[in-house]
Amino acid sequence: MTATIAQLAAETGADAVKDATRLQEQLDAAEQIVGRLATGAEIPEEIMTRAQLEAAADLWRRNNSRTGVPNFDNYDGNPEPFTSLRDPHKSAYTVLRPWLTPPIG
């Protein structure tokens, strides 16, 4: 099972219709990231989907902060909470880690 636009929209608060193209781009990139990390491992489908959503959500959040510094003000000037930008590989790896074999060096 692959993560869907609707799932990613729910995860990020994006508009599934208006932002469909960009959300799909994030999902496609996340699928590549997760696929590379999971090569050769037996991972349940639900975990693969969760890892894809985590990576895609991190990629989506970068849309709002291309410089790495989030906008701290909302429409009324009050500070808004924000999530720090993370490496989408790290998010996916954190979810997948229990099913991956340790690298030997």
C-alpha cells in the first residue's frame, strides 16, 4: 500500500484538491526515499505507508520555509508554533529502523 494524497493532506493540513499536484510530488519523492532505505528488508505495508507519510510531510513543510527559517507570525501577528525542518530520510529511517538490519562495515 502506498500513502495517498488524502492521507498526506490530513497529516499536513494541506488542501487535498487545491494542492494535489504538489502533494503527489512529495509522495513520489517519499516513496523513492523509503524504497531505498527499505531495500532488502521485510517491512509490513502499514509501516512502509507511515514512513512514506513522515518523509512526505517533512518535504511538504519545506514548501513553507525554503530558507530553513519558518514564518513566525500568523495573520493576526501572534507567533505560531512550527515544526523544525528535518531531513526526510531521518523521519523515514526512524519509522523503519526496527525492521532494518544493521549495516556491517
